[in-house]
Amino acid sequence: MKQTTDHQIFCYTDEGNPSNGAWVDLDGITDLETAQDHLEEQGFGLYDDIKVLEAKGFARHFHDPKEQTFDLPNYLGFAEMADHISEDALEAFIEWQGLSNARANLDRFEDAYVGVYPSRSDFAREILGEKAANLDPDLVIDWEETANMLDVEDYHIEEVNDAHYVFRNV
């Protein structure tokens, strides 16, 4: 998984005290077997017997703080996609869809994903492309408002880390 932030979970055993827990780095974990081996190396038992108090980075989307659980299988599915799609784009997709819908629609990500833009205005200018170039040069266009109209109609724009990720409403 391409790393832009730390991907860690703070684990402790179900029987234990959180003060005896430890941060577990998720880098290099590609499957459940590797995860189990990694947890055992850290002094934990079975994955099903641990509690997760906190999660950092992209991993936070898969943490349930109320239940103190971590959805490792789904994290690994999204992490695999991050080998060829930026984490920020995946995060924008999750923010837009909600985690449960993003999981269900993950196979549609590539059909929906348009791209990343520095601003909403830049997106509107690019989408309208030649049409905008052929307009009267004295015409003043509110590109931000144009982007807002596109956002409602055919596209969804999600801001993550000062970039604007655009998806088609498919």
C-alpha cells in the first residue's frame, strides 16, 4: 500500500488492560495470515481476541471505537486498491459513499472516478472545456457556482487534504 500517513492500530487483548497495549503498524500486511503473524510477533494472540482502541491514517475508516474492533478484511481490500489508486482518492470515495456503500460499490470506483483538481473552479473549467473557450471573452463566469451546479447534477466533488476529488454519479 502506498503510504502517505501512518497506518496503525492500537491493540490490546480482550482480557487485558489498554495500558498494556501497543501500536501495530499495518505496513506490509497484505492478507489475514500475514496480519495474524504480525500480531503474534507483537505479543498478541488471535486477531479475533484483540480489541482496537484507536486507529491512525487510512485505517481509521475501518475502526469501530464503540465496539473497539477493526475490520481488517475490508481494510485489506481497500489497501490493495491503494497500490494503483491514491489513498486520498479512496478516502474521498469513502467520504462520499459512506464506508458500507463504498465497500459495496468498490468495483465501481474506476467507472465513477473522474480525477483530482486543485479547486472546484478548475474542475468546472476543464469539464466545460471547448464550450467555455467558445464563449464571449467579455462574459464573466462564476466558475465556483458552475462547479456547484455540476456537483448537484452529474458529479460529486469531495475535498480531501486541500484537493478536490471528482466522481461521476453513476
